[in-house]
Amino acid sequence: MVNPLAYKIGTKQTTKTLESRQAIGVYVARDADPKLTRGIVAQSEKDGVPVRWFDSMAELGKECGIDVGAAMAAVVLDEK
């Protein structure tokens, strides 16, 4: 089965995806810098976009299919 979801990984990509109202969810790592995550979480909650928390940046990176950690990612529908 093909995963119908894709990820926009990182602070800049997540911010752009939220601002363009394409995000259907946001993933945030608990060990990421709160200065980076605070605004994204607040905007997500304001816009009604669900936030899913991960224990670590490494765990979030693995969920998104990358070999490095990630502070956050926006979940979008895969356009392929």
C-alpha cells in the first residue's frame, strides 16, 4: 500500500506549509529548541491543524524517512 502522506521537513518548510494552508498535521520533537517550536505549535492550534509530538528529533526524522533528526515537519497529502 502506498502512503498517501508526504512530509515537509524542517522549520522553514513547516512554516511555509502552514502559512499556505497545505498542512493537514504537524509533527514536533519534544527535544527541539522551544524557540523554534513554540510559534509553530501556536499557529497550528490556532488554525486547527493537529499536532503530534515525538520524544526526540531522531524519532521524528525516522518517522519522516530521513537518517537525521528533525525538529518539526508538516504533513501534507502526497501529490504523486
